[in-house]
Amino acid sequence: MVQITTHRLCLRDFESNDVEAIHRIATTKGFHFYSLDGTKENAKEFVTKAIDMARKGDARTSFKMAVTHDGQCIGYAAFDDLHAPKDDTPDIGYLIDPQFQRRGFACEAMGALMKYCYDSRPQLDVSWLTVHPENIASKKVAGRLGFERAVHGVVEKPYGPRLVYSTNRRRLRYHGLIS
């Protein structure tokens, strides 16, 4: 079981009782997240897959972790496809409850998870992040985490338009996120 702590947050493997929190966050009015469709069944499937991946221990290829603050699940942080082939690189994602946004929790959680993944996998270099063009906050998170635009213009994905960002070990060192 992996647990990563920061001065305000705990990132831990998902538990079945996190379904309610993820469902509540994904159904917040005006909040859109492309991996969750707003149904409780989808939230349960998401959490169950994360629990199954965590059970793989060192063989896991994905870290989808509950982000908790004062013991409450406020979202998740993910680093996926860690054993991706060269033509497909790892990518990150996060979801923070709107009640807890604008406090730096996304940067704190993702910075801690990226440090853990990069420190424990010396072969890891490039990783990706896609952001909806209208999501100003996530664009700022990308910059603070050392990501730069990798593709100019908007890329159409099945879940909507996205801006594509990338980072690498050198940039993460420069931003002080890894040693």
C-alpha cells in the first residue's frame, strides 16, 4: 500500500468508501470531468479499478490515489501508463472538489505524486498532461508543475478538445519537484 503525505494532504490508495466522495465531486453543478460521467456506477467502477491496480503492488502501472485533507477525500491524483511503450508516454490527471480548489491542493498533490513516481522509476523521463482549453486553473497547475505546451493548437479527443503539455526529468529538477 502506498501512502504519500505532504504538510496538508495525504495521498493514499483508494478504498471502497471513497465512491461517495468521487461521485459527489463528479456531479457538482457546473463541474465537468471527462473520465467520470456523473453516474454512481461510473464512480464505483473508477474506484474499483484503482483498488485493483493498487493490489498489483510493485507491478502496478498506474497510481490513481485518493487525495485527502483532514481525513476527507477531496479528489484524486493520477499518474498513468508508467510502463508505456516509447510511442505512448505516461500521463497525469487530477480532480479536486470545487470546495477545495484555489488553495494549491492540485499542485501539492500532483507534485508529491510526480516526485514519488519519478524517484522510484529512474527510467521515467517524459510525461504528459492534457487540459481543456477553457480550464484556466489547470493551465496554471501545468506551469507550476514544470509542464510546457507540447503541441500548438487544440487536439480533439473523444472526451473533447484538449491542450497537450509535457514535462521531463530535467524540467522537474529545475522546478525543484525532484532531486
